[in-house]
Amino acid sequence: MKTVADYNFKDKKALVRVDFNVPLDKGTLAVTDDTRIRAAIPTLQKILNDGGSIILMSHLGRPLKKLNDDGTIAINKHSLKHTVPVIESLLKTTVIFVDDCMGDAAAAAAKKLMPGQVLLLENLRFYKEEEKGDVTFAQKLAAYGDVYVNDAFGTAHRAHASTAVIAQFFPNHKLFGFVMANELASIKKVLENPARPFTAIMGGAKVSDKILIIEQLLQKVDHLIIGGAMAYTFAKAKGGKIGTSLCEEDKLPLALEIIEKAEKAGVKLHLPVDSVNAESFSNDARKVGQSSIMQIPDDLMGLDIGNNSVALFVEVIRQSKTILWNGPMGVFEMSKFENGTKKVAETLAEETRFGAYTLIGGGDSAAAINKFGFADNVSYVSTGGGALLEYIEGKELPGIKMLLD
Ligand code: AMP
């Protein structure tokens, strides 16, 4: 595996695929969370320090799926120009922005780029060719640079033009950025040779989204903790009364199958024993209280794990030496239902201090660990939700494969 550390960028134009798909404020369109931009800085700094120049390529949102009411592309809402001030302040240099990733202006800007300069191209997904993995589109992008760097782990599971297809035009000049390299190292540490006991904590909305990863993890972990909305499907499958809680009725047999498979594999499965319930899916809901997860009143829905479940899960986490966390324990976005997720995050931070290796798997778990202020106190927070899950599921990620071929 060749990374940017193995390459001298002096006088080279580096075409760098980053993941600057950052959240923007709905009104001002300013960047509200710069985590992904900050993550790419070491790679960019290495190129500049060597005496190279940078052409940045990224997507932002899904502009072709979220059109204006009149069917046109919502350009301003999806423009990468909003990231320019953040990149400039983190890199401490000026960024040249071109409002199109194709066409004469982009080609001319790339051509006259000098060592030490940074050029940002407009959102790749303004062109349908990007997500289609169009070879001609990829070839046009490839013509801008001398060397290709992929540092966008968040899109490594997509066979898009800029994330995978383009690599064929740089047979001897394609490299992993530091984000990619660190992501792979952290997943390998967990999956290939974990210090034991190894515990996976799975949460989130649906069993169906997580089934493949749960099946893979059953081959590897000592403990599997399940929380979040999907725990109610398990409770119902076991004969519980779950009121109006979220439930995937058609996944009840699957839940029983997982319980059985865990038993066969010698994995200790920990399900919540109690639940925080409310009348409606709202922070203003009345009648918030706790009950056994098997005895939720008919008119209430479970929105977080209860205190006994927190104590149980904390105890398991405290015994573990390697912990992988994916998915919240409840509706952590609402303060009344954040406790389970917050306590898990807090315990992971504590155990990291005592030497456990803790990997937080992107998406909502990363948002939660950020929200509760523990992101710097765990071993690694993945930048890629979907990509990480697919990797753990055992799928080949095109963005990684194309760099290795
Ligand atoms: P996922 O995208 O599958 O990881 O699901 C994350 C979402 O599940 C978060 O937005 C949580 O608010 C939500 N969630 C977690 N627990 C519950 C629950 N008990 N009922 C409804 N939604 C939940």
C-alpha cells in the first residue's frame, strides 16, 4: 500500500479526492462541522511541504436528487465555495476556487497552478457522470494532475468516477492519503487481531440495515450489545409487549435467528432489560417513564435504554479491551432520550484512558460522540459510516481496490 508519505510531490500537481461533504447552516450556508476538512489537512500539508500543488475534488450532498422546485440544480446550496474560508484558515493559505469541475476554466486553472498553490473544483456531483462512474468524465479530471491521491474514506464504497474509476489513469502514481491509511489501520486493528474481550455495540434504527454486519461480527466478538430502536424488534420476538415502539414485524424471525446464532458461536448477547418510554416521538412528550422492555404500556413507545440496561452495558464495556461502536442507544438528538447513548460514550472514553482500543463507527455514533464532547478521548472516530460498515461486512471497497490494483 503506497501512501502520500512514500512520495515526493516536488513540482507535482496532486489531484486529491477529499470528502468535504460537510453540513452547512440552512440559512447562512456556512460550514457547521469542519471535522472532515480538518481530517484531510495532514495529507494536504504533506503535499505543500514537499513543494507540490493541490487540485481538490469533492462532492457535497446529492444535488441531482435534491433539485429546486422548478427542476433545476440547487447550485448555491450544494456549492463547495462555502468550504473555502474553512480550508483557507486550516491550511493557512489562499484557495483558488473554480465554479465548475469541467470545462475550459477548470482546465486553465489547473494548467497554470504553481507549486504551493491550492485549487478547489466545484461539486463533482453537479454532473451525473460522477456517480455513474463515467470513464470519459474520469479521464477529463485525470488530465488536470500528475498524481492521484484518494483521501475520501467516506466514499470508498462507491465506484464513482473520482473515487475509483479515475485511478486507472495513474497506474504508477496513485496513493492513499493519511485519512484512508489511518481508517484502514484502525479497522484492521479491530478485526484482525483484537485484544480480548472484544465487544461490539450496535444500535440505530433498523435490524435490516445492520444484519450483515451483525452476522460478520458474530464470528469475531466475545460480546455483542444491542440497543437503539432495533432492540424493540428483539424484545417483541422474545414475546415482549413493546407498545408503539419502532418494530420491523417482518424481521422477528431474523431476530430469533441472531439470538440462536450468537449462542452457537459462543458470543454473549446483551439486550436491554428496560426502556425509557414516552407518549410520542418528541422531546416535549408527556408521560416519560421507564418500564421493563418486555412490558411497555400499549400507548407508549420506547425511545432510549433504561437505567438497568445502562448499568448492564457499562459493566460489559468495562471488562472489554477492544470495543467497536456503531449506532446510538436511543434518540440521542433529544435531551430526554440521550442518556443511554451518552453513558456509552462516556464509558468508552473512560476505558480508552485505561488502555482499551475504542473504534467509533461513523455516522450517528460519530455525531453522538462529538455532541457529548468525547471525540478526542476515544481511540479512533471513523469518518465513513457506510464505508466502514461495508468493509466490516467483508465487501470489497472500490475506492481501495482501485488504488491497490
Ligand atoms: P441508524 O441510522 O440506523 O444508525 O439510526 C440512527 C437513528 O436511530 C438516530 O437518529 C436515532 O435517533 C434513532 N433511534 C435510536 N433509538 C431509537 C428508538 N428507540 N426509537 C426511534 N428511533 C431511534
